[in-house]
Amino acid sequence: MTANATLIVNARLVNEGREFDGDLRFEDGRITAIGSGLAARANETVVDAAGRRLLPGMIDDQVHFREPGMEHKADMAIESGAAVAGGLTSFMDMPNTSPPTLDAEALEDKYRRAAGRVRGNYGFYMGTSTSNLEHIQRLDPKSAPGVKVFMGASTGNMLVDDPEVLDAVFRDVPTPIITHCEDTPMIEANMARYKAQYGDDIPAECHPDIRSREACQKSTELAISLARKHGTRLHVLHISTANELALFEAGPLVRADGSRKQITAETCIHFLRFDRGDYATLGHLIKCNPAIKDASDREALVRAVAGDVIDVLATDHAPHLLEEKQNPYTRAPSGLPLVQYALNAALELVHEGHLSTAQVVQKFAHAPAQLFDVKGRGYLREGYAADLVLIDDTPLTVRREDVLSKCGWSPFEGRTFHSRIASTWVNGVLAWDGTQLVGAPNGQRLEFDR
């Protein structure tokens, strides 16, 4: 889709560690000029940013949009709209759908489903099981951002707990591996003890004790040892404990000599904004895997993001219906909807003095592009896709009636953020005007420059 030229003037651009005043022009879906005092052309749309911050669109490397198979909870079209409203212009969707994404045919089926329907740019992971090694070995590395390995409790047959299969996956994978790290036997033993005490109605605040920090650390240590053995590029998802941070190298994702970290870490916005004390009021609404843990973990994770121990910030957006969340503990599903307000929540860390806006942009836009070799996105650069977010520093209180996700609720309801998303452009087309989604779906398939 082509679009008329647009010139954004008087913006505070945030890109590659810098904040600077300037103007930005885009046309036909691409950024064509970044500078100061750019003159408007005939028939060009001019947007006066009036000093507001202009960011590259966020790239969320971890979402569960539930399609195919669980469309009663969510679907690509609706959830991508919620993401765009939140300034997330690209997403990478997980393979634990129904059926799971375990071969090239299932992978391409998801790309077909997305084409023409989704508002953000899209990529889909291949999954692993104990029986699909040959499909992983034959995977075209340009067709997926990575291969997801569930090394802990998961959905259906996607738990890989056979040591020989796990070793072979790390040995043969043609893309980065991303892992969910929790040790299933430890979790099952903890669950048995709590069920013996409480039955099915286990208090929600016990969730971080059942899915314990020890279970996280043991599994993360195993993944790192396999990656080191085989030289695999490993990205460990949703770090939730202070304990695991010592396992990762501090420093920039891409070093001065152009080399990349081999083993990287990610955390999610809910681990930076919630802790054990919130179970008392939110209960199963913040039940997720791995579990939200203690305030000391939350504080350590914020420091680790600032200190470049954690490389990527994501959502792990995983919606469930409210009535499902109201079940007793053993039947209440894990996961929460986050894409619409994740960037607002991340910018709260800026308002609180923990991070700079440039650090949020690095963790939520540049780093996913770097890590997964995303072509032409994630930066404010001439020639790159015009995926853009304009931030307005006026208060926003989250209300249930404003939630766009199909599940219809947010864990942030009632919270007031200091910033809101004023506009989002996807491939040079306005997709969110600050109050509503506009235009037709304009998302494109992500390309991986490998």
C-alpha cells in the first residue's frame, strides 16, 4: 500500500541512544528524511508534534494471539489492533496454538491467516516437540524469527523433556532459540503439596511458590549450558527472578566491534510493574507463567534492564476470558492481556527515574530488531519502514470500556499513566489517532535478514 507523504515537524526524536529535536518525513511507507527545518511540500500532510516524543514502533517479540484454535479468547485481527493502539507496530507470535506450529505447513498457515487482516507487522515462531526435530532441521531461517523451546510446563505436546531431543534441537537449530525455562518436576512436586493442603482452591499468592524461583533457575541453567555446548544463539524469555540475573552477561546486545551476545535475556512489563503484594487485589488476573514474584525481584529486574543485563522488554500478551480467570486456582489459566498498555507502563519507569526513554526504545524496539535480524524496522532511519509512535505526556486512566483486546479486561484497570499514545503509523499509514483505530489493516510480513 502506498501512502501520501507526511512530514512530522517539531518532534523530539528518540533513537539509538539519543534524544534530539527534529523533523521526519515519510512517503510510500518509508522514512525518507530526518533533519531540522525540513520544508513542507505541496500536497504533503504536516503533523506538528509540538515537542512531543517520536519513537520507532515497538517490536514485541512475545505474544500469544491465540489463532488458530482459541479464537474465543483472541484472534490476530483484534489483538493486533490493541497492539497498534499501544504503539506496538510489530509482533512475533508463539507456536502453542491449536494445532501447534510444529512444521512449515502450520507456520505458513499462520502467515496466510495474518495477510490482509492484521494491523501490525507479523512474524511467527516454529515450535518444538519430542517428535518434530526433522522439521526444525529443515526450517528456512528466513521464515521465522526463531524456534521456541518449552523447557517447562506447557501446552499439549510441546514440552521437550527428552534430554537427547533437547540436545539435538540446540545442536541443529538454524535460527535463534527462545526458551520458556521452568523445571516441570519441581513445579509438580510443589503443586502436589499445595493441593494436599488446599484442594483446588489454592490462594493466588501461592502461585510464585508453586512455580518457584528454584524451578526457573534450574531450567535456565540447563538452557544456557546447552547453548554454550553447541554455540547456539539463545534468548531466554520472561526472566522473573533476581536469582537468574547472575547467569547473564552485562553489556550492550551489539558490542562496539559489531559482535552480538550469544546468550540474551528478556523480561516482561508485568514483572516490572507488579509483585507478590498485588495478588491480594488482582488474584488470578496476574496469574502467569513464570509467576510474578517478590518486590525485591521486581526491583532487581528494573535495575537489570537499566544495567544491560536484560536485553529485551516484551509483553508475553496471553489473554483469557474473565470468566476463565474466575475459576479456582487449579483451573484458572495463566496469562494476561498487555499489548495495549505495555508501552505506557514502560514509560512510567521513565517518569519514575529508573530508565531513559532511549533505554525503553533500545529494549522494546532496537534490541528485538537486532536479536532477530529484522530487516528495515525498529529504528528511525532513512530508508526504514515508517513504523512510528508519537507520545503525549498527558494522563491516561485505564478503563475497562477502552480495552480493545477480545477478552475485554486489563490488569492495569484503574491505574493512571503519565503518558498516552497520541498516534501510531504502520508502514507509513496512520493506524491509531489517539482515540480510535483508523484505516484498513496495513501490517506486513516481517523479513529476517539472514
